Amino acid sequence: MKANSEQRSGLLYGIGAYGMWGLVPLFWPLLEPAGATEILAHRMVWSAGVVALWLLALRRWGWVTELIRRPRKLGLITVAAVTISLNWGFYIWAVNSGRVVEASLGYFINPLVTIALGVLLLKERLRPAQWTAVFVGFAAVLVLAVGYGEPPWISLVLAFSFATYGLIKKKINIGGLESLAAETAVLFLPALGYLVWLGASGSATFGSEGTGQMALLAGTGVVTALPLVCFGAAAIRVPLSTLGLLQYLAPVFQFLLGVLYFHEAMPPERWAGFSLVWLALAILTWDALRNARRTRARAKALRLAANAAAAAPPAAPAVPSPEPAPPAPSSSEPALSAQDPGRREPAT
């Protein structure tokens, strides 16, 4: 009963995390007239403050000393911070430039790009269905490139930057909240310096557009940290396969917002490209679920075999059979003399 309750709460946390990520295009236009770079800088600064307070409340600071002692991991976190800032900046710019649908495409094709990077960089081997999904995804990009008259570069930048970020995070291997704290700490001073420069040059919107806009810019920290906290709570309560399915909620919400709320154009070639992407993701999801079922079945069979072997009674030790007695001497064979074993007595 407790396990079912944990899974239900984990599912709600996961839906909350990906739902917030999917609905965030509604938030960024509220921050205008601030530009994408200024919004990004505020996101970095206020996120660092929110995460620091969260870690202070949880008293989770032991990882900082260990991280400082490992320069290679610190370098990887710096690269991850730069990569995710590029992803955030392009995403904010795309949303505020009226290209929400194209931005959603980037997160739709992100799993396919992640698989491609695994093959190219980690030498991972793909199953046939995964190869099929990758080729269908590549065909989708070609169709969209023909429709746009150019490659969907916003989608590709978002997909490759986020896939690269995921690859680096895999090598860093620290918790989500700790990782965000480290990344925002790396970005804090450059972002704060940029905001100070904007204020000194009179180009900053913070403070010049009213208290409402100031509060919204400060709220970027909560908008960044809250979905991550929900995601962390979901990750420890639901299976990875469930999280893999929930991840499609964010681009689905973004796509629906772009079409239904922002009324972005969807010509036939764009529908064709998106349909191919969805087909590739359907193949990928079907293959992942099938492989997960097979893995669970094999694990269950091995567990049952081990339990059966442990419950079986121990085999009785083998009793050696007695050696046969030597044959009695024949009457025609002379007997050995007891007094002189070397001398034979004649048979009587």
C-alpha cells in the first residue's frame, strides 16, 4: 500500500515538473520589455539565491568541499553551466520571438539527438528499432528544412545543447539540486556583472518598469528551481520508464501553446515534419518499454531460479562402495608358506 502511495505521489510530482516546464512559455513574455539576455542574467542570479536558501534549509553543503577538491569535475560543471545557459537563452529568445512551435520541436527531437551522441561519443550500440527511430527523425529534419527553406536551427541548437548538457551531467554524477547550485554559482558573478553594467548604462528594465515587473524578474529563480525540485522528488519514486514517458509532456504543452494560444502558423510541410518526429518517438518509446519488460522478465526468472536453488534440500554425500575382497587361491595354485612366504608348499 505504501509503495502504491509513493508511486502516485511520484507521478504527481513528475506531472508537476514537466507541466511547469511545458507551460513556462506563458511566463517569459510577461517579462518584456526585458530582452532575452537580461532575462537570462536575472534567471541565473535569482536561481542562485533560491537554491542557496533551499540547500541552507536542507543543510546539504558537504558536497561543496569535495567538489572544490576535484578540479576536473569543477571544470565539467563550468562547461555544463555554459551549455545550459546557451540553451536557456535561446529558448527565452525563441518564445519571445514568436517561435514557440520551433522551440518545442527542439525538445521533441532531444531524445533522438541524445541517442546519436551516445553512438558517436560513447560508442553505444543501438537496437534495430532505435536505428529506425534515428533515421525517421533525420528524415523529419530534412522535411522541415525544405518547408522552412533552411534547417530548423533553433530546434537543433536547443536539442544539441540540452543533449550535450545531459551528457556532461552524466559524467558529473551529482544530485540535481546540488548540480543546479554549482552551475548557478559559476554563472552568478558574470550574470550579476552584466546586470550591473546594464543598470549603469541605463539599459536595464529592472526598476524602470514598475514593481510588478521587478517581482516577475525576481520570480525567475522560483520558476527555475521549483520544477527541478519536483523532478527530483519524482525520480526517486517512479520507474525510469515512467519518467521517460512523462518527459514528452513538456514539448506537447509547448506545441499546443504555440498552435492554440500564440496562433503560430502550421503549414502542411510542418505538420509532415512533426508527424515524422512523433512517429520516431513512438518507435523509440515502444522499443524502450519492450526492452524494459524483457529486462524485468529476465531479472524475475533469475530471482526465481536463485530462490529455488536456495530452497532445495542439500544433496546427500555419496557413500563409497566397498572394495571387492581378493579372490581365494585356486587349488591348482601353490599356497604360500606361513613360515617362509617366499617358499611354496605343495598343495595337499
